[in-house]
Amino acid sequence: MYFISNYIHIENGFIFENGKEVFSLQNASFSNFIKEAYKTFDGNYPKFYKMDDLCKLAYMASELLLKNETEKDVALLFSNNEGSLETDIKHQQSIQSSATYFPSPAVFVYTLPNIAIGEVSIKHQLKSESCFFIAETFPTEYMYTYAEYLLKANKAKKVLCGWVHYLNGTYKANFYLVTLNGDLDHNTNNIKNITK
């Protein structure tokens, strides 16, 4: 049997850890909110400022769950319903006009949603299984089954699952860590409760 050892919810200027508010900055833009959260909880990874907003959100949610983690065999399973659309639009705007054509490599690199997984893996030196799924809503059943498989097949010691959405200034992250120990059973009902 596996457990959800910790979970994070980030939305509308709030961060909740295991259901308890740990940070808030209401009525702030996402940019201000995420920078202040970063300074409060981490502040020691300069590459953070180069990331696109989707990556910053995934990084922050992951960081809160992995900050004291010594295990390096952690699989990463992320999902959302828009991929990297926010950055795709910015990249398209940079190449749309022949008069102002100037594609930026710094923007282009974030036109794949799985770069968020890459940023988390680099920070925590993870070389484990990873996948980014695009689905209409959080794929509870699939994430549950995949996480269970990875653990039972000894392909990972822990699994970090997450929904990470950023588009047009709206954002939401629901992340949880599946482990061998914890208070909350790893089952679809609990996953649905913490990812709604």
C-alpha cells in the first residue's frame, strides 16, 4: 500500500500545504505572487528568474514538496489541459511579422510543456521516469495507476504527481507526493479531494 505523504495547492494568491495556508499574497499579479513565494521558500536558484510562468509554477509546487527530500529516485508525472500554450503564443508573436521578426531562444526553449519537468529534475538532480500528460481535467485514474505501477515495478522510490495550469494570468497547481509512508492513503478518492 502506498500513501500521499504531502500535497500542495497553489491558486489565486494562496499556497496551501496539506490543507493549511502557508503563504498568501492576495490581489497580486502572478509575477509578483510567484516571485514573493520563491523568495519566501527558496530564493537560492537564480535560474528561476529565466523560466516561463508555467515552469515557475511547477517549480514552486515541486520545491515545496521536495525541499527536504534526499531520495533522488523520484518519478515526475505532470499534467494540464493547455500544454505550453502561453509561451507558444509569445513565440508565435515574435515570428509573426516579417518586419519585427525576432524569435528568442529564451522563449522558444519553453514551447514544450515537459520543460517544466526538466527544470525540476535539474534542480533536484533527478534522473528518473517522467511524463507530461495533456488532458481535459486532471487524469485521476491514469495518474493513480501509473504511480502505483512505477512504485510496484521498482522504477521509482517515490512519485511526484501534479496538475500545473497557467494561461492568460490564471493559474493553479495541485501536486502530491506518493511514498511508502504517510497518513493519507493513495487512492482515487483522496486524489480527487486534493486536486479539485
